[in-house]
Amino acid sequence: LNHKRDYYQCIWILNDTSIKIPGNPIKVKRFSLKYFYYMTRAKYWVNNMRQPIWYAKRKSQVMLQTRHGTPLKKLVFDMDDVYSASPTYKRQVYSQSRFWDYLISDNPFSTKVFQSCFLFDKEKILETGYPRNDILYAEDRDQISENIKEELGIPQNKKVILYAPTWRDDEFYEQGQYKFKLKLDLKFLRQNIGEEYVILLRTHYFIADAIDVTRMEDFVFNVSKY
């Protein structure tokens, strides 16, 4: 939409409306009065997560589901058993996905998986790659990397390892609140690779447990809320 972006009025739904977004978008707090207003008025919906169960899309609206990663774990109907805090998980996802007019895929592997895990028609899957990955190919990516290191306090001469674990559906406190135990021996890693590397730790937003990195701040950077 780059060449036509001035034609569209873009609304961003956020939990934290203080987040900076390029351009001059309208930022709306999720579940506020304006949220419901724009939700019913918008012609196009671009979603990177499942929409609310109670949301029934108008026939005149178009919903583009982008998802948020390559499915290297089993999802929905590819799962034999679901131990989730939501016993109706498969039914919910099936019902919600019927409202998706198009589903973005980042590669042929994802296209194949999305057909089986969502029971979704291939004709409605757009294998275009993820716009969020474009930054990895940006001409100024080295400068972007330096800026992020400076912002996070990471020495420019250190290499970075990103550890971004997902949640496990059989370990939870309640729906949307999942348990997490770090599987890394941070002290061992620090002793063996700490001179050359740092670790960025980014947990899934469903994970309820806080990760304690006390006395490891020069080696482990918790960027879960970055």
C-alpha cells in the first residue's frame, strides 16, 4: 500500500498508545469506545493475532490475517491433543478463521502448514513474505543494528544471540497465563561465550512468570517488553 498510503486512514489498535509509530496514524486503546467505533467502521482489518471470539465481521469488510511467525510447532488441527487452558481451542480457532478473507504466508512451508492446521483454502493464502522481515534486508540494517545496541546498552563489539521461546499449552495457570521455566544455564553460557556474545531474552506475551536475570545484566538482556 506504500504508493497509495495517503489514500487510506490508518488506525492502530494498541494496549499502550504511547508506543511510537511512523507516520501520522490514529492510535486507539484496545477495547475503548473508539476501538468499537473504528472496528465497525473500518473497511479493512489487518490482524496479526486472532480477533475476539465475539467479533462478527460485516460482509462489506475485508480481513487480512498476517499471523506472527513461521509455524515450527504444531497448531490447532495438526495437534493430536490440546491441553490448553481453553478446552474449546480448536472450535474457537475454526470459527474465527472463517472470517479471514486472506491469510499471509511467508514461505512455501507455511503455506502448506496453514492449509492443514487452519483447514484453510490455498486460494485464499497469499505467499508474499512477511513485511516485518523486510528490515533484515534494509540497506541501512547495519546502522539500525548499531542504534538498537546503543539503545539497549549492548557493546557494539558483541555478537547477539536471540532466545525467543514460545508457550507450552500443557503448562498454565489459567487461560492466557502460561508457566515458564528457563531451560538455559545462563551462568555456564556466560563463562563460555560471555566474552564474545550477549543473549537477548524475549518471552511470549502469554508467559506470566518473570525471568530473574539478577547479576547477569551485562550478558542477558530481557527484551520481552521491547
